[in-house]
Amino acid sequence: MKTLRLAFLILFAASHFPITASAIQPSGTTMTGTVTSVDHSTRSVTFEQSGGKQIHSFVYAHQARFWHGAPDASPGALRAGMHVQIDLHQPVFGPDFVRDIVLIVSSPSAMDQGNK
């Protein structure tokens, strides 16, 4: 009887200890493709995955970085026609978004297109 009371007391005390949970931020899906359109006023981007598999519409986050070899890493330099790599996050609520955009190939300039 004494051990039963002791076991119940230990079980009761253990159930009241705080439990810590750590949240691991999910990583996005890495994709490469071509930017088809960009609207910087709404931060919306339309992106065609390599091989024409799928077209995605997403927004870039306020803290997004566009790595394109220039000192300024803001997404303001992102243009249609650029071949980029993105990490697409698809949250449960809200629009799909990206935080990191990496330039692979810049869009061809108007002069290059005129020479073809």
C-alpha cells in the first residue's frame, strides 16, 4: 500500500513538470527556374520551374535576400527573364513565400537580343 501511494505521488509529480518543446523551422523546397514576372510594389513573383514543369506565384518576404553578386542584396534587382534558384516555403496559412533567391543567369539584355 505504501509503495502504491509512493508510485502515485511520483507519477502525479512527474506529470506536473513543465515540458519544453522546440520548434524547428521547416526548410523550403529548393527549385530552379525562370522569373516570368515581378511586381515589387506587392512583392509578388511568377516563376516557371525549369523544364516548364510548373508555374508558381509567390511573394518574397520583407527580409528576403537576392544574391546576385552586387553589394546590395535586396530583391529590388530581380527582373523577369532571370534564371534563379529559390527556396519556396508553403505555409499552412497565407501565400507561398521565399526568403532566399540566388541568381544563376541574368536576363539577356536588349542588345544581346537584337544581335540574334
